[in-house]
Amino acid sequence: MSPTAGGLAGARGEGGRAGVERVFVGAGCNRVVNNVSWGACGLVAFGAQNAVALFSPLRGEIVTTLPGHKATVNCTLWLPTKKDVLQIRSRERHYLLSGSSDGIIMAWKIDSGKGEWTHALQLPVMHKKGVTCLAGRMVSDTVSIFASTSSDGTVVIWKMEDEPASVGSCEVSCLHSISVGPKPMVSLSLAVLPGQGGHLILAMGGLDHKVHIYCGDQSGKFIKACELKGHSDWIRSLDFSLPVMMGSEEHSLFLVSSSQDRTIRIWKMNSDAVSSAHTTSRKEDIGIASYIEGPLFVSGNTHYQVSLESLLVGHEDWVYSVEWQPPTLLTGDEAHQPMNILSASMDKMMMIWKPEKNTGLWINSVTVGELSHSALGFYGGHWQPDGKSILAHGYGGSFHMWRDVGLGSENWQPQIVPSGHFAPVSDLTWSRSGEYLLSVSHDQGTGNHRFVSGADEKVSRVFEAPLSFLKTLQHATLLKPDNSGDFDDVQVLGANMSALGLSQKPIYTHGARETQSSISNDGPDSMETIPDAVPTVFTEPPVEDQLAWNTLWPETHKLYGHGNELFSICCDHEGKIIASSCKAQSAPVAEIWLWEVGTWKAVGRLQSHNLTVTQMEFSRDNAFLLSVSRDRHLSVFSIRKTDDGAEHHLVAKLEAHKRIIWACSWNPFSYEFATGSRDKTVKIWRVQDSSSVKLLATLPQFQDSVTALAWTGCDRASNAGLLAIGMDNGMIELWNISGGRASTDSSGSGSSPLSIACMLRFDPLLCHVSTVHRLRWQKSDSSDEKSALQLASCGADHCVRVFEVHGV
């Protein structure tokens, strides 16, 4: 079994007992329709780039990420499902299925009693293109039948068998493959037909605007039964209810479908001993019933009559998902199906539909939604197993959760959920005071409560923390009240996004009252107009809507100068000088610009490289600036701050690696530094006599390209430190480096030998699943001298992670 998330993991050092613990994961949800699944075990599974991430709504945090897929995760499915209430009781073993855009389906096993995960197996490859939807049910305590659909035009039926007594993996076999033609299916739902001794019904919908009904049994052989017509655009979601007893009728099965035509249809399926005479008379009937009643189909020895129960119109954009409220278990092993449907749409709304008590007409009883700058809304909506909470995932990779906290009547209130980036995270940095972490999709430099960021444009932008953020930070980090004296000079309360979303304009403290009075309280009905932001001081973690609207930082300056899109930015350790570089194919464009913080004027242009400078870093005493480049060279510049700006000159330039150099980092105690390259090597260098650079050591070759480095000091007397190394495959290693300090003797003969050893290799379960883009050290706040070191990382897998390293 793999270790539980948050537990200690990693290789042991030779003489120590070092370990690493992951204390935080931030990740956004992949922006695809069937990506999220809320399991009966209480955990929510979702795809975060190539990983399957799990978050606990109870704890409001991501608990682990599961590596294995080599392409984007499109869909997830828990077994048993929330509908399998009879099989869920006292069950500790749950399975999770995940499908990716390269056609691979994987199965994961969790022991919820121990909280342990294992990668159960990879299913045989049956799909030639991406898997887009998974649907299934348990047909006994040990057997599940599930279906997968793909953009290759096939639907595959699978069987999973789990032996409760065995510790080993489950067995999965392919039962049947259905070809659906040139228009693929994108939605599936599977159910057990009532009173049929295990006969199954499969609904599938897709690009031909029809719902296709197939009937089969546990052997997996499914035969097409009928088609349901009515929708006028793609079918995006299907969901069967459990059998429902309606008055004196036999058990009825309900199917709900949603479409890009903005409507929802509820189909009713009644078992009926239909005679051929009745069938003939129906053909002659041209009344309204002939339009409402749908086709007949046969499964086993029973006929089923399909009719349109209701057409639900209320959403103003594509309805991407519909889901019946999960059933509850009554006394006597009877499952009760609540007649509530949750729908989620691109109109930024989720709605709960239920039949009106007196008339039986389906009405929209609850509407919740989000405010956002995006024109696009929700990709899916999901019920908590007990029906008390609902969850949406949106266009911005965000989650939105509401819980019914009402006593006598319904009162749905926003809840705290995990958040993160929905695209590769290319850089991060700790604030200078170490109180918080800043992550971006492009590089940035930082001052104290001020940062400079560069995107895929030629301009660097300066943002400053508004008063609302500083006061929120005070609550979050429990700062002493006497530290708040600095707030008196802060005149900016918050920021507003401009109409075109091009910049964030400041809201000044003296104008706050005017802003408050201009806010409309019309609620969801006024979604067409974008309201002003309301800068807010939070005393508890904000929900996604509040993050999007009430926590914006104003943009204060733009730095113009580079001829191409920015690539790298760094700041000196005093927060006085910014260095920036841009994408370059020639020496004039590859120059590094120096900017003075405060005046924001350019104070230097450093020329050395011929291609893009990929990373830069100032030495701890700010005496040197190190840069590495696509041209395989490293450069060291001496930097001296002056009254007029900065003086600089090139100390050394040399070809350091055989391939692109991606990363560099200084020893905080001395003038040693490390470089990492696509050639899978890390080299240790030293600046000597402020005039030359000497190679001290080359570490053993790594498994993959080295893409991130971070060096932290442990003991100044022995010049000992830790070098964190991140790779293209997502793996992270820690190496002990000590000694090597230059002697005062000009010959250098008295320098101590450099000692290098691998201390720790992180467990893959804790690591990124794609390229590590940046590593940053920050010592945790503890009075213990041997307190844990905190290491932050970000990567192409959309994740930000924070680790604590113990026993250093």
C-alpha cells in the first residue's frame, strides 16, 4: 500500500532519519464536463492535469493526488456509486476509476478505514481516442458493471470483481464493445431494471441529439432497444433514478437528460404487460398522448412504456449536467429515491428541481450561482451523498459548494472549498516576511506586500497589496496588533476590474462609502450587469466568489522596455532592484534589464547571452546576479546599488552544460551556486576572487531533465545546506551539500573538500505528475532551532504543493 497523503515518505539519509510531509496542495479542476465525481466514501475526485486529485469537503482541502496517467484526466467514477446504498453499508473498500485523453482507464483502491491508497490496475486498452465518460452500478456486493465512452465512436462494457477477503487487486474484464458510428456518445447512465433479476439498462447520448436506450444483462451483451427524440442539440448528461413507486403503479424508472439546447427532459419508464392489440391501437391514436408517450421496448419478458414526464426550461445556456439526489436507506433494506434533480449550466447557475406537492408539476425550487468576470459558467453539478450539500466545478477550474443550513426551510450557503490554478503554474515565491506564498502562471518578483509579474506580453506589471488584504492577512497569520501601524499609510482599499478586464483599478479608502452605496442587491437576477467589487476584510477563508471579486490587488505601474514577451523576473533580497528577461533569438534582445523599485525606472541593461535567459537569481548579499540561458551558458554579473541606480559588470561567462540550462540557485552562506540542465545534470560552481567562476562538482546524472533548483542553508559554520532538485517527470530530490568554502589563501589550496550526498527522494505519491517549474525554501515559524524546513513547489500539473522536511 502507498502511504497516506500527509504521512512521512521518502528515502532515508545515510546517517539521519529525514522525512518529508506534504502539508498543502492547491490545484484547479480540469475544464471538462465529466471530470468530477463525489463518492459514497465522502471524497470528491477530479482530474488536475494528468493527476487524479481527491479533496475532502469535510476538511475543505485536497488530501492527495494520484500519479499514473500520461495525459489529461477527463472523467472519474466511484464504485460503489452514491446510488448503491445497499452495497455501501459498513464498506471500507472503495474503487475509483479515471479515464484520460489518451484512451487509458485506471482503477484505484482506497481502504477508507486506514485512509490508504493503492494503484489497483490499468485496464486493457480498448479505446483509440480519449475517454469522455464513465458510468456504472454495483449489481452485487462484489460485482460492478460499468461503461466507458470515447471520441473514437465506441462504448465499452466492463465487469469489475472484488473479493472482500483478498488483499490483492480487483479483476476487471471487458465484456462487450458497441460501435455507435461517426457521431460519438459523450454521456452515459447505467441502471438495474426493476423486477428483472439483474437485467440492466444503459442510456447514452451525444452528437446526434438522441438518447439511445440499450438493454442487457450481467454477461455484458447489450442490444439496442429504442431511441428517445426531443432534444435539438448535443446530449450532455444523463442520469437514471432508482425505481420509484408512484401511487398504485408498478415501480417506475426515471431518466433525466440535459442538452446544449438549454432544456432538461425527464423520461418515465413503466413496466407493462402490453398486448399487440394495444400496440396497434396506439398507432391509430393521433391525440396529444401520442406525442407525450414515447416508444415501447422489451427486456427479458417485460415490456416497458417510455413517456415524457416533464420538460424543464429555466437555464439560459447549455445545461452540462443533471443528477438525481442520491437515495437514502430506509429500515428494512429499502432504498428511497428523493424526487429532486440538480442541474448545472454554462449560465453560471445551478438549480434544484422538484415536483410541486399539489399539482405534481416540476418547478425550480432553488437557484444558486456565481459572479465572475468570465462569460462561461459551470461544467457540472454534484450532490453530496446525504443530499445536504451541492458542488459545482466551473470554467475557471474552480469549485463552488453550497450547504443547506436551514432549520425549518431551505437556506443554501456558500462553503469553503480548495482552490488553485487550472493551467501550468510556472513560478512561485514566498513573501519576504514568509507569511504567505504567491504563485502565478508566469514569472514574478516580489517585495513586501508588493509584487511584479510578467505574462506573455512585453510589459511587467507592478501590484501592491490593498488595505483589505493586509487586514485579512493579519487575521490569517495572527499578527500582533502593533504591526498594524503600517496600515495607516495605505490609501488603497481594494481594486476593481476594468470593463475589458485589461487592468485592475484601485479603490481608495476615502471612496469606499460611495462604492458601497452603489452596489445593487438584486442577486442572481442581475447577472447580466457586472457589479463593482467590494474590498472585504476576511476573518475566515474566503469562498471562490469572494476571491474573484473582493480580493483584487490594484495595478500601480507598468515597466516597458523589452522587445518580446517576458520570460523571467527576479528581485534582490532587499527588495530594491528587479531584473527581467524576455524571449530572445539574438544577443540584443536577450539582454537583462534592471529596474529600481520605487522609481520604477530602468537602471541597467546587461548583455551577455545570445538566447532567452531562462532564470536569474541574486546572491544572498546582492553582490552578484547569476543568469542561465537557452544558449547553454551561465553568466555572473557584479551588481552595486548607487544613488543613481546600479553599477554592473560581467564577472564571468562560460558554457556550463550540453543542453538548455533551466535552473540556478545560490548557496545562502557563500558564493557557491548550482545550475541544472536538460542534459540531466546538476553542477556546483563557486565565484572566486570576484573575478572568475570555478566548477567544484558534478552530481550523478538524474532520471530526467533538471528543471528547478533551490538551495537553503542549514549550518553556517560548516557551510552546510540542502539543495532541492526538481525534474521534468515531477520528481523531487534533496541533496546534502557541505564544505567547499574557499580559503583566505589566494592559492585556494586551503579550501575544505566539498561533501555531497543524496538525503531524500520524495515518494512519487507526494510529487508532481509533470514538470516541476519552481522550488522555493522557507523556514517554518518555530522556536525550535531544529524546526522543520518548508519547501514550496509548483509545476505543469496545475498544482502548488508545500512540504515540511524533518530531521535535517
